[in-house]
Amino acid sequence: MVRMARKQLGLASDATTMIGDTMETDILGGVQMGYRTILVLSGVTCRDDLRQFAFRPDLIVESVADLCGSPSLLGNLAA
């Protein structure tokens, strides 16, 4: 599903960012697809859960609102 959405948007994998609140689905899927990933802690996964995973998101934020109007925060994802 995420691959199809990326293709529909005409994006390259390295220009795609997956934002999600669940490590087991959203972030794992993004990592497997080669996308940059942002974990939002306002949902399912909490910071303490991260130690149980061998993979990590590229960025962790408290809320999607933290991404709005924050070019410096998003700059942390630059390749």
C-alpha cells in the first residue's frame, strides 16, 4: 500500500517519509521500504517501548503538531 502511494505521487524512496505512531507497522514498514521515518509519540508507541526494537525511526516527535512550521526539525532528516 505504501509503495503504491509513493509511486502514485511520483516520489523516489529516498524522498519519501513515513510518519506513524506504531513501531510494529508504520515505522517498520517505512524502514523496510527505505523511507525516512518519523515516530509520533502521541499514539500507540511510547518512548519506553523503543528498547524492544532492533530498528529505529529517523526522528521522534511528541506530536504531529511538532512538525508543522518547523523547517529546522525537518532539516534533521536531510540526507
